[in-house]
Amino acid sequence: MLEEYTVEESQSGMRLDKFLTEIYPDQTRSFLQKLVKSGEIKVNGKPVIKAGFVVEGGDQVSASIPTPQAVEIEAENIPLDILYEDADVLIVNKPKGMVVHPSAGHYSGTLVNAIMYHCADSLSGINGEIRPGIVHRIDMDTTGALIICKNDAAHVDIAEQIKEHTVTRRYRGIVCGVVKEDEGTIEGAIGRHPTQRKKMAINEKNGKPAITHYKVLQRFAKYTYMEFRLETGRTHQIRVHMASIGHPLLGDELYGNPKNLAMKGLQGQTLHAMVIGFVHPTTHEYMEFEAPLPEYFQNLLKKLPKQ
């Protein structure tokens, strides 16, 4: 349904996406930005697709927010490792090999299938029919803590915290080679690889800003056990950044050296989302949760040759 709004003088000079968040507080800014870019939002009768468009007092803004589609993905009774749960959020420790949400080739056995069974009708619907409750994700072979939103208000709140980079995200990983610096920061915009569609790459021209802070926890003869703190959350961020400085994650089939894939116990990259922290959307108190290192990861650390 098309709705029309008049920009007040007090809102003059406001970015269009900010104006829309005031009209539709139950929608995420990223979702509204997508509507703008797709030409779904009109100002004075004309579609606006410019990302930073500014409205002026008296402008007529026309918008039509799509009605959320009913979820058609099948709920499956898959056990969940639950770190915390209340009426607004569910914190789970995702196992290795589990895809977060359904996609081509993965329509069952995903985290979404599992949480739909566990939460029944209590999941946010903002991200559409195949990603209910999903406000962020980690790769299939990355383990660890994930936030699931059980209603739209919680989803909007957590999504804004992620956008503002205020969510605490600390990872543990094993990288190839011996990292010399005890601590450091990698800055490099990440975008789609120009020729290989499955890969991301450092792309200063078309990528989005990305910052990864790292700290060495233990050095081995040929590997380094590290902690990573994400300031941003781009696709494959840690994997791309570490590969860019010559230290790809051990077991990473996409960005790593094939010679390092034969080690027993490997199944994709050795990366674990250990700590997640955020301000609770209802109580407004800061909460932090830790997902213990999986057994396979602990066993690798025990058997890696020391220096």
C-alpha cells in the first residue's frame, strides 16, 4: 500500500534513509536503504536511488513497504547449543558444518530450520521468508556465538547496534605461518572478487571499509593461535584480511594454501566466534556471552608442533 508523507521544516536537510527510519521505526535502516536504491521510494513523484539523498521541508515522500511473506521453510527438530534465551533474543553456539540460513543446495539442516522448530512462531520476520530471526551470520565452517532475534523490535535494535559497530565480536583462529607482531590492525575495504564469484577480496575502489584487530595468543612452529576483534562485519572479513597479509586461516579452502589442508581433523577454516556482546533491546543492559572452543579446535592446539 502506497503511503505519502510531507517533510516537516524541522526535518529539512535530513538524509532520506534517516527520514524513513523515523516514519517506519520497525524497519532496519539497511532494509529501507535497499528500497531507496531499488527505486521504491519517491520524492515529489520521482524515484530516488541516490544513497545520500537529502530531503527538504515540504517534500512529498511516497513509500510502499512490502508485506512480509509467510515463512515456508520447514521446521526441523535439530538440537541447539543454547547459551542464553529470553523473550527477545536467543544466543546459540553454532556447530561446524551447519549453514545459517537456507540457500541453493541447503534447504534443510540449517540453523533456521532448527530455530523455527525451537521458537515456533516467535521469530522476527524482517529478513524475509528464508531468514527469520537472522540479524547476522557466520560461515558454514565457522563455529560459535550467534544472536537470533525473536521479534521485529529486537531485530531492529540489534541490527542498528551492528550497523553502528557497537556489538562486541571476538573470534579465535589458527593461521598459517608465524605472525611476528604481538598485536596489530588490518584495514582494507572488502568487496566481491573481480573474477571469482565465491570469493571476497581487498577492493579499495568498490569494497566496503573493513577493520580487523588481532592479537597473538600462542606461536607454534608453523602456525599462530590468535584472537580477532571485529570493528566491522564484512563477508569473510577475517579470512580475507589474514590472507592479505600472508597468514590465511588453517584449513581455509577458499583463501588458504592447498598444502595446509591435509592435516587430520580439519573441516574448513579454523575459526570460532567466541564472544558476542550487545545492549539488550528491552532491558538496555550490556550482555556478553562466550561460546567455548569446540573439541576439534582444542585437539588441534594440543597436537600442533611447538617452536
